[in-house]
Amino acid sequence: MKSWLQLFSAKWLAVYAVAYMVFLYAPVILLPMFAFNDATVISFPLSGFTSKWFGVLWETEALHGAVRNSLIVGLSSAVLSTMLGACAARAAARYRFPLKRSMMSFIMLPLVLPEIIVAVALLVLLMQLGMPLSLVTVVLGHVLICTPFAIAILNSAFQGLDLSLEEASYDLGESRWGTFRRIVLPLVMPGVVSSLLITFTISLDEFIIAFFLTGTEVTLPVYIWSQLRFPTKLPSVMALGTILLALSVLLLILAEWFRRRAARKQGIEASATGGFA
Amino acid sequence: MASPSPQPIIDLAGVTKNFGTFQALKGIDATINEGEFFSLLGPSGCGKTTLLRMIAGFETPTDGTIMIGGQDMAGVPANRRPTNMVFQSYAIFPHLSVAENVGYGLKTRKLPKAEIAREVEQALQMVDLGGLGSRAAHELSGGQRQRVALARALVMKPKVVLLDEPLSALDKKLRDQMQVELRQLQQKLGITFILVTHDQEEALTMSDRIAVMFDGRIAQLATPEELYRRPADKRIASFIGVMNFLDAKAMGGMNGHLALDIPALGNIEMPSSLVPEGLDLQNIDTVGIRPEMLTILFEGSEQTEQVTTGTVTSTAYYGDMTYYSVRLPGHGEDVTISMRNTAGRSIAPAGSKVPVGWGADSIVLFQ
């Protein structure tokens, strides 16, 4: 009875795993497939290889503006949320203060809050404040949703930092700023880089908040959405999606690689420091 | 201490530390001399590490003053004190090489590169790590990390080196070896070392003087020998080495002698010079005697001042020593007697009656 059950579960677990992977990644694989397909209509069978859709992207002026906007928003959001995250992670690791736990949970809340709610709430707030919609408001919205991710990543970097290392540095005559520069910063640097890469990726992909809070200058996901209305533009959107997909995967791999290399260099088991990517 | 007139380097006066409502240190007064190997010994939670961290400048005393080299340390931060610390975890900077670790403090002093390199190599040779400067920190063994931490402190040429349980992470053999090396290094350099430890053996073998601490107070400050031979109270006596406690009563003093009634050993007289000052004779209720001060008198052994008879209840053979548990008349518990296993000396079996010799001058009085 028991061995039959074991056989059953082992076999079906494998089937389930494969089905899950197909469900998860098949749509993603369709993206590059049609990006290189030589036809305007998105349907099987594929009719031949082409890279002309990438060429179309290169000649679309409006797209270039969207890419520039997304880079500005992504870089600003990544830097701001990583800085805020570093302060919060440092405070959580070093200091004891009243209501610390509930405060940390509140900071992490945007991680699970429905984005549409956040977007609508922010829009209402900005209207009340009379702030005109622009890339600045998109950056503010993105910082809000990126900061919890930054904290989650940086927490492990700061928690793993032995307090006696900082004390040893003071003890050897170094100032507080010097200790931060020579000890703390190099040791949390992999976490900072990892946080920058991941928050940048999140901001780059984010649609709802960008859609609600952007004015006349659109970011890349908003631009893509607007292009979906024109069937002839679909293959070039597929091409754009392929580029974004490759870029996102590359950034995430890079972030994880940085974290592991740093952990190895310090002789710590990579899993012990808690990865995010 | 070889120096005829010891110069004080650290002066602690009424040093108190409160953590909230908890009093970690309840008024510490002590003077530590230049070139001394000074130990703070006590069980965990006695305040010894807090005291060390206050000398280093990581904690601020709630009350009292800490003077180092005649200067009041109030308001002087850790990075401007003439002390350097060897941390319990060693706190080796993991992203720096051995040489960068050792040269870390010299770099803050903005010394020229060549001079730093020379001093670092000298310090590494001092701790037997010559030529290993280019090693990465994570490639070091536990013992090597300890040496790097020591070199990193010594290279700063501090007035005082503070050591926070530096040997507790090492295995027994390495620890014994490092005890000897640390002591030799300290004597060669003549720098004051302050060691925090809970290991009484470590404190006894390395120190010039030891402050035994219990519950935030110094219970006794003495040389290792004095501490072992004349512990001030029962708690210290049982914390340092093994001590047999026997019921006793003082019968009165006369002609420079104190008469004692010890039911387990009999009536004896001990020289009054061995009675600690300030001890109220009326309050004496216990005497202590170390296991090696009791002797089982085998045939042919030398005679001792006093003899009584006991019954061996069990033996423990340690190779060089044998520990006997012996029941003495009129005493409810077994006493421990340690005997060196010399050539031709047999081991008395359990159950045998043996004469137990001892001397009145090895008795310690407690109240």
C-alpha cells in the first residue's frame, strides 16, 4: 500500500512539475518566437525567419522617447528606493526602538497591497495636492513599490554584518564615516548592487502605477499597451517584449551572481545570507 | 611583577553601569599597573566583559571614572583611546587580506605605505605569521585568525591591549599553546594586557594579578597564588580549583595560635598569622582544604603534621594523578584527595582504610 502510494506520488509529482513549467514558460517562449516570425498575423504555422520587426523598432521615434523615460524612471526609482531601503535595513539590524516589528511590517506592506489600489490612491492624493502628473510622480509611485523589495534584499546584507567588525574599526582609530566607507559599504555592496538591479527591473516592467501617474510622457510598458490597439504593430511589440524579457532575465541573473560572489568571498554559504532572486 | 615600583596605567574608581533597571557593575575600584598581565575572571553575566568594553570606550559608565595613563577617559571615544582590543570573534575584516587587516589602524594614522608594510610584516613575524600577509582573511584557520587579531592590536603600539575571551573558540591543545605564547609575548613587549575569561585555569597560568568578579563586583583581587591559597570566601574557593569544605568552629586564640575544632579532622592549632585580617572568629563555621594538601600516607611516605583515618569510596585514575574520594569520620560527604602517581606507588582500592595526612597551615578559614 505504502509503496504503491510512493510510486503514484513520485510519478504524478514529475507530471505536475512538467505541466507547471509548461504553463509558466510556454507563453514567454511564444514572445521571441513571433518576434522573429515573418508575418503580420500572430498565428501558427510560423512562416519564416526575419529580424525586420527589430528594425521597425529602431525607426519608431515615439518608442525612443518611451525608452528614455523608462530609463530615467528606472534609474531614479532604483537609486531612491535602494537608499531608503539601506536606511531601513540598517535601522532594523542595529537599533532597538519601540514598535520596531510593526513598523517593519508596515514598510513591507506595499509588497502585497493590490497595485491598482495603490495607483488609484496615489492619483487621488496627487490631485488633492495639485501636483501635475509627470515622470516625477511615476518615480514617486515606483519608489513606493520598490522600497519593500530593496529592504528585503538589503536586510540580509545588513543582518549578516557582524557588529564587532565596526567596533574593531573604531577601536583601530577609524572615524564613524571612515568605518562606513572602509568596512560597512564594501561588505554590503553586493546587496546594494543586487537591490539596484532588481528595483530597476521592477520599475522597468511596472505598468499600472505608470499608467495612472504618467502625464504626456509615457514609459515603455504604457507605450507597449498603447500600441496593442494596432494589429499591424503587434509583431514589433513582440520584438520589444523579447528585448525587455532578455534584459530583465540578464539583470536578475547579474543580481544573483553579485550576491553569491560576495558571499563566497566572505566564506559564507550563499544560501545562509538569504537570496531574493 | 619584576619592576620594583609598579606604575599605575589604569585607574578605576567607583565604576558603575546600569542597563535599564539591571545593575551590571556595582562600583568597581581597581588599579592596573604598567606592564601587568591582568585578568578579569568570573562566570558569564558577572560584568567582566562590560567592564572591558567600558575601558575600550564601547560603553559609557553610568557613574565613576576610568583613567588611562593619568587621563580621564570620560567623553573620549573608542577611536581616540590608547587601547586596542582582541575581540572574542576576532572581528577579522573579511574583505581584506591579512596585511590589510593588520595595517588597518596604521592607515588611519596616514603613515607612508612603505612604513605600514614594514610595521605590518614585523607584527606578523611577532605572532609567527611572517610572509602570510597576502593571504585572504577567509583562508585562515581559527588559530591564525586569533594571531591576526593580536597582530592588528599590537601593531598600534597601544598602552593597553584588551583581550575578550580570546582563546575560547580554540580547541584545548591550541588553547594551551596560545596561553604560553600570549604570556611570553606580553612579557617580551612589556605592554599591559587585560584579559577577560571565565576559565580559571587560563587566568591562573597567564596572569600577574586576577580580579575575580561576581554579580558586578570584584570579589577578590590578588595574585594567582594568593587567590588559590587564600580565597576570600567560599564562592571564590569553589570557583577556582577544587576545594573540600569541612565544618569547623573556632575555640579561641592564644600564644599566636588559633585553636580549631574540625570534626572531620580533629582539634588543631593553626598559626594566627594565617588568619585573614578582619575575620570575626565567632563567625567561622567552615574550613577549606585543597585536594593536594591532603595526603594518603602510603608505607614509606614522608610524615605529616597531622594524621587521621579515612575510607576510600572510589578512585579516578588520570595517568599522572589519581583522585580519591575518601570518607572521613564525622563528615557527611566524601572529600577529594589528589595524589601524584610516582614510581612504585600503588593505588589504594575502594573500601580500604587509609591514613590521611595534612598540615594546619594548609587550612583556609571561611565564615
